[in-house]
Amino acid sequence: MTDPESNLHPVEELFAAMRSVEPYPDGVIAVPDRIPGIAFFPGGAGLWGVASGEALPEMPVGGVMVLGHDFHSESGFRASLKQGSEIPTSPTAGYRSPPTWTALRSLLSEAGIAEQRCFFTNAYMGLRRGEGTMGRFPGSRDPAFVKRCQAFLKRQIAIQQPSVILTLGTWVPRFISGLSSELSGWRKAGSMHAIDQAGAVHHNVSFEQVPGLRCAVVALTHPSLRGPNVLRRSYQGLVGHAAELAMLAEVAPWRPHTNADVPPAR
């Protein structure tokens, strides 16, 4: 899906290809601009170390894809665009990191996964019209749009060639399950408990129209709601935070360790 002779940065290729998800359905608008600093794609470049006026960092090919549900609302995007980044770039920036970034960075750090190894992106393209951010993405009610976004996700996967995909929250596993028969157990899973019952960690997953790629896929609690919800997770006899750390330890070949390294549930 990528042009080996293209001089475009992989992220620029994705921005150019995002026209393929149009038209946007009711309740969804196209992202009108690009946040110049750190931000999930498609609100920004989805890469760590992005800075306004500087060349984009390299795409972490073979690294970790962190896959959220959708970027944000129209008003939330405008706020981040005004700030220039989703997270503060200095102690005097005058705003705090949103809960998603705070909890996610803490978990990645504890699991030994550097942000530079990650491409932070989303399953659905576009923004929620207005201010609402909770619940099901409006575009998920349009089957044709869902298929276009699934095809675009395959393009993202083909470009990054991730060794690990981390899905965030309960909606994304069902979305990505439509791209791989190995994830079929997630197709009717409507809760993290159901995902745990079906298997929260899958190895050697292949994707339609992405030849040659095999990667691990792990379903994580959404960081913005991690506090109250992670306690419901279970994996290999562990519960809560310890369960998710064990999931990450299993799929992070660059940091081999055992359950003995995982702290007790909290």
C-alpha cells in the first residue's frame, strides 16, 4: 500500500491518503488543520518528539501502534490546536496533559515501552461535530464509512509494520476484529470482561491485504477511564493493573521479563 519510491514522510502519505475515508457521515467533520506538536493522528502527526517548524521524527517502523477510538470533538481539537500540542511542552505551558495521555504515558513507561517507539493513531478518522466526546463514535453507525476507515487502518498498519498493536477501550477491539480472522473472538465483545474471556492478547495476527505482517495485538483499558475500570481486568491469574502489565510484558520482545517483575494489583 506504500510507494517505495515516494519521498514523502510516511505520516505525510497518510495525511494525503485520508481523502479515501470521505464523505464523512452525519455528526462527523474532517479535521480542518494539523496540531503542530504532539498529538494523536489525525489531529497531529501521531509521533513523539514532534515540534513546530522541525522535520518530523522517523516513523517507528516495527514498533508499537497505539490505537484509540477517535481523535476528539470539534471543540477539543480547536483547544489543542490553540495550545499547539495535546500535552504541555514546557513547565510554563499553562495547561495540563489530558487524562488519556497522563495514564497512557505512565503505563508505557512502567512497561518499558518508549514513546519514540510508538505511532499514536485512531481507528476512526474525522472529529465529532460539536463538543461531545463520550460514547460511541457517530460515524460507527454508517457501515460504508466504517469500511472506509477499516481500509485506512490497514493502510496505516502496512506503513508502520508494527510488531505490537495496543487497542484502547472497548470499541476498538470490535473495529479491528473485522480485519483479521485471528481476532474474531472480539467481534461481539462489548466489555473488557468479555474481551478477557475471549483472550486479551493475540500473537501472530495477520491482516487482510497486509502481506507478510504478523504482529501481537493487545486490548487495554482506555487510559481516560483507567482508574475505575482497570480493576476489572484479569490475565494469567493476575488482576487489575498487574494484569495489563503482564499483557504488555508478554508482547514486548525488547524487554523480556516474567510475571515476577509485575507488581501486585493496586
